[in-house]
Amino acid sequence: MSDTAPPEEQISSGHPRLRRTVKWLAVIVALLVVAGAATGFYLYQRFEGNIGKVDVFTSDNVGTDRPTKVARPADVENEPLNILVMGSDTRAGQGRGYGPEAEITGARSDTTLLVHLPADRESALVVSIPRDTVLDIPSCKTQTGQSTPYTDRFNSAFSTGGPGCTIKTVEQNTGVFIDHFIIVDFSGFNDIVDALGGVDVCLPEAVVEPKSGLNLKAGTTTVTGDQALAFVRVRAIGTGSDIDRIDRQQAFLSSLITKAKSSNTLLNPVKLVRFLEAATKSLTTDPELANLNRMRQIAQEVRGIPPKDITFVTSPWIVNPDDPNTVVWNKKKTNALWKAIAADESYPPPQPDPTMIDGKPLRVPPASVSVRVLNGSGTDGRATTAAAELAAKGYSVIGVGVAESSDFISTVVRYDKSGADAARTVTAAIPGSTRVLRPGLGTTVEVVVGDDWQGVDRVVVRQPRDSTGIRQANDNICNVPG
């Protein structure tokens, strides 16, 4: 007997060209972690006076056709918050270059972060929107009037109409309501890291890069000042790809969160004041958030979130088919991401626990397993039935036949060493089956149907990270490309 196997699903992927760093996110992440510890009227006045204030949440800046803001659940105290964090490579005085009436010539935004704080404040999601993502830029208010809608790289929105245009662009492309915005000045980065006493980073091998000045040994090192800045910017580590660099930056931010939450910062008044002085001088935000008491309130709400529940993710992308130097969104995945944020739902969606065998989770999904089904039961049609059941569960059936013997009492799963993980998946799916090593099968798994055949169970495979670059803040800082 024989059967035609269902075709294997073809999966393709691309590699983006993402250019700039997210070093400036360190400022706001750390500020929200420790701001709640600042006390005293004088310090409040001093730090609040450092923060630049610009009101762009007006109808002529962000428009009137905005997404619906999700309502606060009746059983929780807080409302969901979406904060758009933007880095800028220029800052001529507090707020200059950002307001609707101010000069923005030469001001360009770095990678933009959408920080989502759910109503229960039990987690946080930080979504990076790469500056080279090609999006539809809406008509925005400019110094001279109103711009014409156009399609270009995302960061051009900031150059066109400052933070108001960036907010409008995000809202109209995602359907996510933005509650607050923060602009972070690059120049304060070194002071922030130094005020924390440095941040731990990890490299698989020593790196000496003359252009950036980076000079680090292999393993874990505490970096400060220029070395910290070079670490998150330099390309000459690992493959030199921007994907590697983004992973490295997320590891840096995870380490920074750990450092900012440590008692060495919270209980040291001199270090705390130095940090808040540097951080607040680097910020421009909307008037409501510029109120340090409001910022302190948010800080207190999020300080209890454990690092394992702080998720970093890059908006899902594919290479732009019209320009390989840019990326466009993977619509299916980004739609799921934006929908979850807009509805204040978990992202990524909670995954069921993986099926375990030999004390380890399954790693090979059924769709990646090729099986040949042989009838060893002596009952006609058993292999055909078994093959249909395996195919229905997603396995690729490449053949159906008769075994060398018809006296198999139990179902046997045969495999070669190269197909060991695939065999684990098949064995877990077939109740009562046992594995037998059979050299020469390659990656094909052979199922010999016995008298005890009971069907095929559903299995759950541990999901690998995909091109969205999902990372938890408690991930080992050494687990990055390099």
C-alpha cells in the first residue's frame, strides 16, 4: 500500500536593515523604576523644573479621528496606559525643536518605543518600531501649514511635524490610542549610566573597535560612560547585523532595569539625586506627564513588576520587496500585536505548557516531521487509518506500507539519530508507543502500527522566538548574538 503525503508548508523569512540604537530608552526605563523614591519639596521642584513640556495633544496636531481609548476595567484601580517614547538626535533647549510652533529643522527621531502598561500593572510590554519601517504618513501640522500625506520611512514623521506627527502616524497605522509621549535627548545617556554606577554587559569574546572606542574583555563587564554608549551602538560584534545589535541593546536594558531596581540605587541618596538630575534633564513630555508627582505615581505602579514580566518586542517585519534597505510590517503578526495592545490583552498570547517526554519539552512540531506508516498489526487497513489520523494532526505522511511482520503487539516508532527529536514528538503523540533506533532512516520517522493502536493525541511544542525578537527582562544578558 502507498499514500501521497501532504505537501510540506514552505516558510520563508527575511532579514531587516535596522539602523539606530535604543540607548535612550535606558533613561525612561530607569526613571520609571526609581522616580518613586525621590522625596522632598525642593527636589520635586528642582527635578520637575528640569523636564521640558510641550502640548501636542490638540486636534490640529493629532487630529480628531483618534482610536478609541480602552475603558478602565471596573475591578481595577488603574487605566491602561500607552506611552510613546521617542529619541531625538538634537535638542536646543528644553522643548525646542519638538513643539508645533518650534523649529524642527534637522531634528530626526531614533527607533521609537511604544510602552504599554496594562490596567492591572502586573506586566509591561515595550514595542520597538524601527525607524526604517515604511508606513503611510498622514497629513500633519508643520511650521508652515499642513503637510500632504505620503509614504516613507517612519522616522520621517518626526522631521515633518515633530512628536504630534509621530503620534498621529502611530495611532492611524496601529489603532492604538496614545496617552502620553516622552522625548529623550541622547546627550544625557552617559550621565544616566554613570549615575547608576555602570551597567553589566556580556560578550562571548573580547572586542576592540577603534572607531567607537569600545574595548571590552570577554565575559561580563561593568560599563560606564563612553564604553556603555559604544556597546549599544557598535556594529563590530558578532555578525555585525542590526538584528544582533538590537538583541544586544535589549540585553543592556534588561541589565539596566536590574541595576536601577537594586537597593544600591534606591537607598543611596547621593546616587539617587544624581540619577534623577541627569534623567529629568534629558526629558521632554506632555504637560500632564511632566508633573513629577504623576511620574512618581506611575513609577510606584510599575516598580513591583518582576523582570520576567517585562517583555521587549520589535514590531513584526519583513524585508520591503520594493527596497531591501527598509522593512514593512508583517500584517498578520502586527495586527495581532496592535489588537492586543488596543484591547489591553496579553501579548504574546499565553502559550500552553509544552508536552514533556524524557523530562524535556518537545521541540519539533508535527508539521516538520515526515513519517512513513507501516502496518504491523495483521489487520487490513490499519496503516491507512493511522496515516490519515497522523496527517489530520499535521504530520507529513510520505508513505504507507506493510511491515516485515504482522505480529506487532505494540506500536513502534523507528528513527535514526538525525531524527531523534522528531521521533520524540511522534512517540508523545501515539499512546503506548515505544522508540527503536533504526540507522539509515535519516530524518524520516517510521511508525509500525501494532494491535494496540489507539489513535493520535495532540501535542504542544515549545515555541521558539521568531523574528519579532521577543525578550524578557530577566533573560540572561549573555544570551545574545556576538
